[in-house]
Amino acid sequence: MSIVSDWRINPQRYRLVGEVCGGCDAKLFPPRDICPECQAPAQTPFAFSGKGEVYSYSTVYHAPRGFEEFAPYMVALVRLEEGPLVTAQLTDVDAEEVSIGMPVEMVTRKLQSGDDRGVIIYGYKFRPAIAAAA
């Protein structure tokens, strides 16, 4: 990915910013120009809470190029509180602790080490939700 492309997608990568449909109010992530539910324009930015629950998960043992240093690692489909499913790595948790329905929250972590240009890529991952202090 070029440095320009990387900066262009910063809002969705670091803050889970998607879009909301003007026609049916569906929350969309990643951003799309057209709502898949009603085909209306969906260009209003929407910041997701970053909270959700594990919908499904798996362990990656044979990682694709660029992710080898993290293997084995957990990936999950996370159902955000606002509705969309997001695919992401899980962090700060052991495989035997993960379960369907487990509350999680988004955190920013390193996704890939430096490439031949020395660019380190950061982005969202999910970890077990930390209970708010009473």
C-alpha cells in the first residue's frame, strides 16, 4: 500500500469511521457510496463506538506474507453495537479464553512491521472489553 493510500483510509483504520445511509439509516463499515440495503446514497460519516461482541473466530497458523511475525494469531468477526460485522485480529487474549458472544472493544495496534520503505502499518484490532470502574 502506498503512503498516500494509507493516510486516505486513516479514519476507518484508526477510529472505525464508516457511513450512515440517508435513506434507511443503516450503519455501514467499511464506508460505501451506496447502501447495500436500500441502494440510497450513503456518504454521511459515522463514528462507531468500537464496542461489540465476538460473532465467530478462528486461529491463523499459516499467516499470509507480512503477518508471519504474529502467527499464530486469532481473527474474529465482531458484531459492532451499531450492527455491522467487522473482520479483525484479536489481541491481549489467549485462544482458550475466546468465546462466541464475548464482549470486545477496539484498540489500535501494529498490523505489519516495516516494509522495504520502513513504513509500519497500524490499525484496529479487538481485545476483551475492560469493565468500566463503578
